Amino acid sequence: MKGVVFTEFLAFVSESWDEDMADDIVEASSLASGGAYTSVGTYDHREIICLLEALSVRVTLSKEALMQQFGFYLAGRFSVFFPQFFTRCGTLFAFLASIDDYIHVEVKKLYPDAELPSFDVLDSDEAQMSMRYRSSRKMEALAEGLIYGAAHHFGRTINVVAKDGGDGSVIFVINETHS
């Protein structure tokens, strides 16, 4: 997993709680990297799971809830780091549909060794989109948080339902709501 995810995770913890919390979870986790991350490095994704577990114990939120919160935060950071991915799409659903065919292609140019999940649009209309998420890392809560964060970026209110895809994948059904 690319180091930018790790550096942003520690920034998320520092901003959401404090820097001491970020230090505490690194110290409490047995990490091959020692918790020293660079944004361009590559690290075992299990390290972020260890950090999430250590955070979960300290803040009494589930690892999945924290992963989703981090995904929301990360979408906002990605909109700053990679604004071209967001500005080229006029709508949330157009943005989500561009993940595999455009965004991940561009990410691979920047990070050729990146192991990216896949997002396949199954169905889409003006109010609803269904996407299949596949990843060997099984971080669907992070993906769901990224979807909510993208919706926030586009000023949309959504509801996401995650369903078992039956083949190790997860189906996200994304409905725009009007508030």
C-alpha cells in the first residue's frame, strides 16, 4: 500500500484526536516499518490494520467505523492532492465511474507498483449507482468512506448500502438523497 495512505492516516489521527494519539498507536503496534512512513514508499497494508486496531481500542469505535471516517477524510485530501481527478467530472456518479478507467490509470503512471482495488459500475441512473468493489485487502469500509467523502466534495447527500457480492467482492448501492 502506498505511503501516502499511511502518512494521511497519521495526519487524520493527529487532527481528529491529537499527535500524542498518533504516537501512541504507532508505539503500541508491532510494525515492520517502525511507523516511519514516506508518502512515496510502499508498505504492507496490514500495518494500517494494526494502527486502526490500536486506535479502535483507545477511542472505543470499531475498526470499520474508523476506516470509514478515514476514507471520508482521505477523499478530501485526494481532492487537494489530485484536483484534476475531481474537476474533470461534473457529477459524483461521473467521478465514481471514472475510478478504474481514468483515476487508477493515472495513479499507475505515478506509482507503477501500486496494487489498486477495482470498481466496476454495474448500473447507474440519475439517482442511483451500483458498483462492484474488489480488493485482496478487503478494505471496503475505507472504500465506502471514500465514496461518502467524494459525495461531500460534490455537494451531494447519499446513502450507501454495502452487499456481499458472493464472489469475495462487495456491491455498493449508492442512492442520492434530497435533504
